[in-house]
Amino acid sequence: MIRSRLVLGKTVDDLDLDIAVSKNTFPIFGAGWDRLMGRQNETVKVTTFNRPKEMADQVFTLNVLDNKNYTLSSDGGFSARGQAGQMLKKEGVTLMVEAIHASPGSEFTVTKYSTLGMINQLQNSLTVTENGKDAGVLSLTYTGEDREQIRDILNSIARNYQEQNIERKSAEASKSLAFLAQQLPEVRSRLDVAENKLNAFRQDKDSVDLPLEAKAVLDSMVNIDAQLNELTFKEAEISKLYTKVHPAYRTLLEKRQALEDEKAKLNGRVTAMPKTQQEIVRLTRDVESGQQVYMQLLNKEQELKITEASTVGDVRIVDPAITQPGVLKPKKGLIILGAIILGLMLSIVGVLLRSLFNRGIESPQVLEEHGISVYASIPLSEWQKARDSVKTIKGIKRYKQSQLLAVGNPTDLAIEAIRSLRTSLHFAMMQAQNNVLMMTGVSPSIGKTFVCANLAAVISQTNKRVLLIDCDMRKGYTHELLGTNNVNGLSEILIGQGDITTAAKPTSIAKFDLIPRGQVPPNPSELLMSERFAELVNWASKNYDLVLIDTPPILAVTDAAIVGRHVGTTLMVARYAVNTLKEVETSLSRFEQNGIPVKGVILNSIFRRASAYQDYGYYEYEYKSDAK
């Protein structure tokens, strides 16, 4: 009952809730952000808002200028300026803003709801719970954003429910009073007519007196009529509680029938009297019965008025409404914690999905099963990894070391794998057109330059002159890795500013020279296509036992395809668990389209997995001399 339209509708009318003012915020996240920033209490109090029917579908927006002034506009072209505390009237639109509690620039949408629509909104926000089973105590909870309005709404609902309960209790008395108010004038009119007839008859018959017997019959008939009238009132009350088959109702009907039978007998006795006596009895009976009925009705009216005035409902308001001192929802702490947990979960799911749908190569056998030769499987160097971590913390990019792994830790397993690669290359390059080896990669950041530089170092340790040319003129950093300068590098040679014969720079490793990338040019690919580059490769091939060319990744730029036309042997580096088989096959296809054969692939940075690491085609053994 408390959630009924009868109760809530009166609350809507009492508080003018059909006028709604809502703050305009950014969709989805705006309201929550305002609550987190403490701006959820910004309000504009509007007590009157009416607009013509032709503007019923238009959206009205109130823009706050300051704490006193505002502008009202609609999407239909209406515009007006108003002031708080003054009625705004223009083009049939009336608006009364009592107070503004919002910062300048805030926007609010003013809406005129139907009463039914507002009742539905109240029902959605109102919660009614019983405090304990059969306790007879109800708790009302209303959720909203305006503390004062929430308190007023709850108090109004409780008050209206209490008033409705009292009205329902006194409704029966009110209806009976209305009926009596209608019947009393009619009964009084009939009584007046009966009295006039009796007086006229007495005057006509010279005041006829009744004998004792007739008077006794008359008194009995009047008494029976009074009892019948009383039974009529009782039947009206008992019919609301029972049906006619109920014992109480049947007893009343039996008593009425007995009175009717007695009345019929008395009428028979009157019929036996002389006509004059019959008439005087009849007229006197009408007057006295009318008087008794009229007095009964007057008494009943007084009783009902007392009943109506003293009616007390069985609903009592125990405590008035109060609002929570803090924000009930949303819980900021829970939101932040939930966001952190959700972010972590999404990150984990993202990593799992990425690893599921984009699994990198995890075994050399995967490449060999697809007809791709694997020339070396180089394990991840823990020594190199530790040094890279230190350099990264200090703000220096990874892999840019002043000391090669081949020099700093020559017994590292990664260097042993590179020495094995050196042996394989000795036989692989016997049938090559020249002694120039190009080292390229599938994608960036896979350790290509690391492999290339350390391979050049271990080959130079066999008393062979080695030249390393850094052809990555965009992001090459071999000069930093080997501790040389970048002056008069490859880019300067190719544009004619440097001499080919004096371009090579010695490194700290004997018989190991370097031509750095030089300054970054705007057109690296075009420079590599020049005759100047071909002359450089021919000169290097004649003056060194082995020429290593470090090129950019083939999937990133086309430089490797250009350089590959000048070399006798090409090897490609792929990173373990990072590059996919599809990437390797696409890279090989790029070279094949340009007529460049690739001898094989070097699988770099292999590390042990938690299980089945022996299937990766690489076994870790350390073979060191005994310390004495």
C-alpha cells in the first residue's frame, strides 16, 4: 500500500516532483567522476516550470552563469535569461528558480514529467522492508543525490500513508454521514406532512379521542415500527460483515419477520375498528413513527460525527527521515580496488590471449619441419642480461655496452654457440660468390646486432681480418657497442663526403674494424642503391677476410633486400618465443621475391621453460678447465 499510486501520487503533488532538474555530465563516466571529485551536490532548485503543449517534446537546458543568474534554452530555439528568486516568463514558458548551488558553467536539464512517470521513478528508488518477521515495523529507504529532497520525500510518503490509513478508517462513517445528510430533510418533510394531516383530521372531526383499546394498539404499532427501523440500521452494518446464511444475519432476519407478523396482526385489529378510529390510528401512527425515525436519524448522525472525529489510524511514524552523513554509493575505495583488480585481470587475460593466438617459435624443430635450416641456437646469456638490466636502470638503452660478451665473458654459453656458428659458416661460405655475409632480422629488438658483433669478434680471434659495416642508417648503434665514434660513417661515404679506403675504424679487438652508420640520412634506401655502396662492398671484400653487414629487419624496411644483391651469404636472426613461424616465412618470402637466397636462420635468446625444455633442440653444457 505504501508504494501505491494513491500514496506516492500525493507526494508528487505535494513536493512538485514532476519537475526534475538533472545535471548534464559526460556520458557513462561523468556522474561517477563528479561523485569521486566531490561535485555530486551541485543543484538548482526549481519550484515552477510550465511550457506550452507545442514545446512538450523540446529539451530545456539551464546554464549557470553565477550563483544568481542563469540562461534557459531549448533545442527548439527558445532562449531566455533569468535570475534566481524571480519568475521567468517568455513565450508561454514560466520558470521559477529559488536557489542555485552550482559552479558557473554547469548545465542542467529541466524536465516536466507526467505524474505517472514520476510515480514510477519513486517506486524504483524506494525500498520498503519489514524490521523482523511479524514485527509490524516498516523501514523506508530512498536512494538519490539530493539529501534535502530525499528527506522531504520520505517524510511526505510516511505522512501521506498515515493520513490515508486514517481516511480509510473513517471512510465508513463519512459515507454514512453523507447518506444521513441526504435522508434527514426527506424524513422531516414526510413528518411535517403527517403532522399536518393529523391536525387537519382532528379539526375536521372536532378532536376525536381514542378509546383505551385503540390507544394500546397504536402504541404497539409505533413500537414495532421503531424496532423495524432499528433492525434496518443493524442490517446495513451486518451486511458488510456477513452473508445472509450467517447465523447472526439469519437471527436478525427472523426477528424482523416476527415483528412483521406482529405488525400484521395489529393491522387486523385496526381494520375491525370503526372508520373514524381507523383513520385517527393511522394518522397518529404515521406522526409518532415519523418522529421516532427522525430522532433515531438525528442520534445516529451525532454518533457518526463523534466516530469520525475520534478515528485514530493504526499507523504511527516512529522516527522521521534522516540522511546518511556520508556517500552511500558508490564506494570510492571499492571502485579503485575493483578497477585495479579488473586492470590486472584484463592484463593477464590479454597476455594469455596473446600467447595463445600469437605463440612464438619455441623449438628449432618447428623451423626444420617446415624446411628452414637452423644454423645456430644461441642461448640467453645471464651475464649479458644482468649487464643490460644495470644499464637500463641507469637510463642507457639496452644492448648498448662498451664491452662485448665475447670479450667480457668469452666462456659464456652464448659465445660457445656463436663459435659453433663460426664453424658452420666456414663450410657454408665455401661456395659463395664472395666473402660478404649479410646478417638481417625478422623484426626489431631480437638481438641481431648482438649476434653480428660477437660473431665478428670470435672470427677475428682466428687471426682473420674482419670488417663490420653497420647498414642500419636509421637506428644502428654498433659504434656505441664497440666504443668507437660515429664520424665519417656509412652515410657520409655514400654521399661522397668520406673516403672508402680510410672509412674503416679499428676497434679494441685486434683485426676487427668497423664502419659505423654515420649521421641519419633522409633517404637510407636510396643511398644503398647507389654505385658508391657497390664500390664499398667490392673494396671491403678485397681487403678483408670476411665482411659482415648488419642490416635493418626485412619486415620493417626494404634495406636488407637492397644489400642482399651484393653479398654472397645471407643469414636471418629470429628471437625465441617472440617471432612466429608466420613472420619467418613471410621474411623468407620477401627475400625470395627479390632473388636473394637465405642460407638459414639463427634462433637467438633461447631460455629454459618450466617443462619439456629438452625438446627445444638445445642442450646446456659447460666445459671449463679445472682451477688449480
